[in-house]
Amino acid sequence: MRSHSRALNVVALWVLIALLPPIGTQYFDPVSSILNFVNEGTQNLDNEPPDQATLLSEYDFIVVGAGTAGCVIANRLTEIPKWKVLLVEAGVNENFVMDIPLVANYLQFTAANWKYKTKPSSRYCAGFENQQCNWPRGKVVGGSSVLNYMIYTRGMKSDYDSWEMMGNKGWGWDEVLPYFKKIERFGIPKFDNASYHGYNGYLSVEHAPYRTAKSKAWVKAAQQLGFKYGDHNGPNPSGVSYLQLSMQNGTRHSSSRAYLHPIHKRNNLYLSKGSMVTKLLFDDTKTKVIGVELEKHNIKYKILASKEVIVTAGAINSPQLLMLSGIGPKDHLESMKIPVIKDLPVGYNLMDHIAAGGLQFTVNQQSTPVNTMYILNHLEIVFKWMRTHKGPLSLPGGCEALVFMDLKDKFNTSSWPDFELLFIGVGLNSDPMASRNFGFDDQIYADTYGPLQNTETFMIFPMLMRPKSKGRILLQSRNPKVHPTIIPNYFEYKEDLLKIVEGIKVAIDIARQPALRKIGTKLYDVPIEECLKQGPFGSDEYFACHAQMFTFTIYHQSGTCKMGDKNDPSAVVNERLKVHGIEKLRVIDASIMPEIVSSHTNAPVLMIAEKGADMIKQDWGML
């Protein structure tokens, strides 16, 4: 249980929101004020390593980015007492409110989010403001593990065996499984299996301590259709199951809480917050990285690394930093007037998981809706969570269960899934901030979802897990504070769009099963007017348009510093995660994935970091 002061902070937040009038667009400024309170007013300083007010001129290792991977790397490298490790983070602290799973979507409106947007397109994100998708990324100690929905899925054996077959020795399933087990403090007795799960790791993996009647009906309905219930991180990962989460006792267990808080007193760990690395520094030969340039409190520093610089800034910031430093595609860097240090395909191979957002189902009224406004009017639910960490507030953004499947072999539990159905026990009408969360065009949203009003709903996200289409990150400016250009290139291949349509139809089939019919489940059929030009509601053409209008990112950006053999013209780092042709520089985060895994990506990034840390120790003779 967290401290009493923390509980008071949570009460303060919820009471402040509860005192507001009904929230609509006209009340966005007061909501912003509350979100500023979330961001600034409840800093948790209990166990997070302190900020280094004075920086040394040199460290053994500099780790750029205190996100999911960076926290792991900092923890593991400081296990060597003689190594001084500087962990640099552009954001600031987590706070208490970030621990509340249900409010995950609100965190995107705070300074803890980089607030990226994609380049406008009519082929995807077409129903959003300015035809752009919001791409939230964590700008906070803990990174995107502080903003995400805490879903812990590893990926499948075939994912990692395919990495190895692409020339990445040591990245097959048999080699990565021990690192997944090393991560975990597995707390789901029903799925105890020492061959697949770890019990002594830093990260707690648990089920949420609360389930809605809707999710129970959905899981049962999926079984009625033919899906088997099982462990999606076990030997037969396909099928239906309740979510396994990076959760500890009903609260978020971010990489910061898991990996930094337990070591906050290590005297060889140095954490510099509010510090943005703007450039890598090279020796005179331009073949070796010797340190970084960073800006903190508007003061620029040059800090040296005697051993290595490790870039753990994520699939957007890592390629941005490399390109700003002269490592990237020669033609692009020259067009930006950046001296070319090494011509490498940085920024290419951008991948993401996407869903057709807004697939809504209405049901009969439930006794306890997982609805922000309902909870704010029933503060006993808040007080219960504070006492026990149980109840609706323990559901991560309302997410509860999933189905993994191969669309061509849906009910085979050992198949390599190319699709996921994610169950969310709330609808777009359940939260006054939902439309802004995803960036809907106000008029399109009002016309399509306004009629829902207070109807009880749930959503299914039909998610493409192995997309064929790939995009690119490019610099927009030589100024590191200017966001890069993001071109996700969703649906370049029609095959990706057709799979989402097929997945939507499976979701509808589940909704027709007896368990869901029993609670009055119906597909919400107010159409997107623009899509009726393509075909009648319910047709394949209509649903394809729906996916292109309401293209939801699942925040799994990856691949932009691809791992591969030195003879692979698309590769940026080798199997030791070292940048090709540059000494003393590694990239260790989601950007190194040669192909995106068929799962949510937080757990794989933790694994990549655990394995990468061992590689560093091996290469320096400490393991």
C-alpha cells in the first residue's frame, strides 16, 4: 500500500474533478487545469532516484532516455559497483495519479507526453482533426510504460525465430525466453508454469483485481464461438484470456517503479531529469562516440562517456537523435545540411499496430458502469480503491481481455497470430475526454457517436498484429526541439486493410453469441456518413472505410533503427545492438525490432533491454 499522503493526493484530484460542471468542449480549459494538477501537483519523490543538480564531466556509460528500456539498462549496469552510469531523461517524475490504471487516457493531456502527430493523410486517420493521428509517447521517468495500458504480452515463438532467421544470431525464442522470465514476478497462480514464467524479477505481472460483467460475458461468448481460454504468455498463446498486466496490487507498475525505485540509493546511478540530449559527440576520426551534448535548465553541457553511449529513446526519438548527429540516410541528411558521419537507413522500417477504432456495442444497463462521470459521482468507489486498490479504478483505461488469432486458422491455440481483438469495457461516450484522446474531428464525432449519449457500451479494437505496410521518420528541422515528420504509411498494402475488415467480422460474430445476447448486446449502427459512399453499413467496403477514417494507433511504434547483419542494407545496428560502423554506440529499445512482434510491445522492450544489458557486460568482460 502506498503512503497516506499519496491517498490524499488522489482524493484531491478526484474531488476537484467531481466539483466541475458536466464536461464538454466548452469546459476543456478547466479540465486542462485539473490535468496540470495531475502533472505537477502530486510529484512522487519517495523512491525515485534524485535529480542530479551537478553533472560530472565524465561517466562510464551514458544512457539516453529513462523510458522502459533505459530504466532496465541503468539498473543492470549499476550492478557493477565501479561503473558510473548517467541516465538522462527529457521529462520529469512520475506522480501518484499516474498509478491509477483507469485514468491512463488522461495522462496523454499532460506534460508527460511528447504529443506527436502523424503527417496528414486521407488514406488513414481521415476522420481525425486535420487528418492526423495522435501518437502519445512518454516524456517522463518510466517513459511510455507510464502512459500505456499496462498490457503485458511477449510475442510468439515464431516472432523471435524469424528475427534469428533474418541474420540476428542469439535472438531466437530459446535465447530470449530466459530474459522474459528474468523480468517477471509472475502473480497469476492459474497459469503457474516455471518453464514459461519467472517469479523473482523486478516487474509484477498480474490480472486486474476487478472484472466487469460485460468482460465476463465477452470472454464466455468468445469461447462459445470456438476460442479456447488460456495463457497468452504460455505454450499456447492464441485464444481468449483476461489481460496480464504490468500491475502491482491494483496499481500501475511502470519500468521506473519496477527497476529504478528499488535501487534509488545506489551511489553509482546518476539520473538527470528535465535534460534533453541534442547531439552525440564523436572523436576526431568520426568513427567513435565519446559523449553527448545535452541541455538542462537552458544550459548546454558536453558530457563524456569513457565506455559507451546507449540510446534508449524509443522508435521516434532514437532515430531523430542519430540523424541530428549525422548518422542516417545520406540524401536526407544532406538535404537538412547536416554533415554525414555514417550513411545508414535510420528512420526507415517504421511499424505500428493499428485498429479500427470506434467499433461500439450497446448493452443493457449495468450495475456499476466503468464510466468516469459515474465514478466521480460515487466517491465511495474512489475510497475503496485507496483502501484496497480494487474496483473499477484498477482497470487500465477500461481494457480487460483479448483474443489472439490467425485469421486463417482462428481457433488453433498454437498458431502464429496476425490479429488481436482487444475488449474495452467502456465506450467512446463513457469519458468526456475520449474524443480528444484520439483526436476525432469534432463534427464527425458528434454525428457518429453523439446519439450514444448515456447508453451503456463496450468497444472492441480489431488490431492488425503483423502489418505489411511500413513508414518512416524524417527530420523536419535541425533543431532537436522540433518534432520529426512521422509518416506511418498505414494501409499502403491493401492486404492490411482487408485483414482489419475480417477481424471486425469476427468481433461481430462474438457479439452474436448467447452470453452477450443475454445482456442485450447489439452492434452500434449509426453510420459514419462518409463511409456510406463506399457501401452500406456492415459491408466490407463500409468497414474498410471505417478503418481508414478512425485509425487507432496502439502505441507500438518500432523498427526505425533496425537490427540486422552488416550486409543487410536496411539494418542500422548489429545483433549486439551496436550501430554499424560506429564504435561505443548502441541502440536498445523498440526501434531495433527487425519485424514488429505479434503482441503489445512493452514486454518485448523490457526483454530487449535485459538482453542488451547482458551483452554490454559480456563485451566489457563483466559477465
